[in-house]
Amino acid sequence: MAAATAIATLSAPTAAIGAAPVTVAEAITRQGGGSTTVRGYVVGQPTATSTVVRAGFPSDHALALADSPTATSPSQMLYVQVTASFRAAWGLRTNPGLLGTRIDVTGPLSAYFAHPGLTSPTAFAPAGPTTTTPSSAPGGDYYRDAAGKSGAELKTTLNRIIRTNTRLSYDQVWNALKATDEDPANPANVVLLYSGRSQSKSANGGNADDWNREHVWAKSHGDFGTATGPGTDLHHLRPEDVSVNANRGNKDFDTGGSPAAEAPGNRTDGDSWEPRDAVKGDVARMLFYMAVRYEGGDGFPDLELNDSVSNGSKPYMGRLSVLLRWHAQDPPDSFEKRRNQVIFDTYQHNRNPFVDHPEWAGSIWG
């Protein structure tokens, strides 16, 4: 970090000349060759016009900036050339910890890798906070109306906050899952929920060993199918192996059973499914979200959690006491937090409150 600090100090006067830093979105539209300071998050390294890697960086020669640290689409990114004098401090192969940091870069706005870019930079500098605060969504505090509330009042307030989401078609879910569940170690793959397998994004469909769209809140529990709404809500849809998806079926969640075929660490019996330890909390929080988002007031069933594993086609899922325990045992990790942000930034523009505020589950159901 000493090298980075030294360069930032030396280059700060250059970066300060002229107007305040522009956003990445603005820089993408200003590809006329003029020197500009751009502020954005380091989101990866471009290796081709439409390819940005987020791990295993092959060189120190380039980085990609975006206005959100969770951006995944190259169309939202500015490709920045890192010339020789800046590589020791600002190259990603040498400094992989730069990923997710917020920086200012000054230089001419012109194409790089045949993509909107900034070439021949004259200055790099840190630019303040390196992460977004989930409760600080664009336009103010996303959860401000929930402050000080608990129990049923909190549940009702959260429903008002999250129910104004953009709705996707079932076909749109395919491409969305390729972004929300991208393998951070291999951007060409997605991570399957129960099996944990990293699999090619293109290997989706209905054949054996393909991945398909798993409804964590089983769509038969409330009979909402795949209609736009709960049937297409990304906050509970995850990629999963076709056979494992079928094995889970529409079972409620509980502990016990026999090892599940093709899904190490999962167990199942005639009426329940136990996911692997690494995603037990993820499953619980997805179900908490569904029980708050769908309250029966917008033409969809009123989904609720209970302590049963024999809910059939009723709009209920269980077992609540087990889900609360899993939620406590497996708190939100970086993958789950990133997923929540991608859904908010790019697709539905609403959040899962229980990823941002795990304590609210106990307040509502504890």
C-alpha cells in the first residue's frame, strides 16, 4: 500500500484540475478523447471487448471501472489502460486487493479493447469508501420507514418497501441467474445452490446434468406456478442441477433423512429437504423474503411460514423453527450479499431485508 499512497500523493494535483470527477456512465458517453477524471469501482480486468475477469488476473495492463462494485455487464464498465509507470501500484495481478475499491483515474476518454475506455492515464488516486452500504440505496435510506419497528408492524412496513419491484418474465430469469449466481472464481460459470457445483452458464436447460431454475419456495405451495410475480422472483430462484431439483421437488425444509443423490451434504426424506451447511442460512433468508414480499394484496397468494412439513399446495412453507436456527448458524456471506446487490442494481430494484438486517427475522418470527 506504500507504493499506492505515494503515487496517489504525487498525482493528486493533476487529478484535481478541472471539473469534479464524472461517473463511469458519463465517461462511457464522452468518448471524444478529452482528458477527464472518472470515479468508479474496480470490478475486474478486461481481456477482450466483452470479457472481464474477476480472478486470476493475467497482467497488470488494464482494469475495468463501474459505478457499482457489483456490476457484471461489460456495457456498464469503462476499460482503463494501466501504463508502465502505474502498474506496480495499480495493476490487478500485483494488487488483486484493488478489486472492489473506489478510485479516481484521469486521462483521455477513448476506446480501449474496442470498448469505451480511458487510455494513457496521467493519474490514479483512491476515492473514499470502497463498499456500498446496503441500507443506503439510491435516493436515501432504503429502510428508513422500518426504523424502530418490530413484529407484525415491521413485517408490514418491509412489505411496503420491497413490493414495488420490477417483475421479470420466466424467460428473463435464465440470463439474470447467470449474473446473480456467477462463480466469483470463474465468471463463465454459475454456482449451483444445493450441489455447490460450478457449472458453465451455457449448460442450462432440461437435460440430465443441465442446470435449471429452482424455486426455493416451491411454486406448488400457493400454486403460483411460473407466472410473473412470485414464480419469477429472483430472490428465491437459484440455479440447480436438473436431477437435484427434481429430487428436492416441492418438499418443505427440515433436518434429517438420507444423503441426497448428486448433492453432497444435502439430506432428504419423504417430506423434507436439508440443504448443505454452507447455504442453510441462504435458504432460510430466501423464504423469509417470500413470506414478507407476498402478503396477498397484489393478486398473488399470501405466503406464510409455519412449523409443518406437510403443507402440500397450501401457501405455506416450513419448518420455521429450523429455518430460524439455520439463519443464525449461517449468516450472510459475500456471495449472498453480492447477489442481493446485483438483483437490486440490475434486475428487480428491491432487496432481501434479511440479508441486510439479519436481526429482523427474530423480531418478526422469534
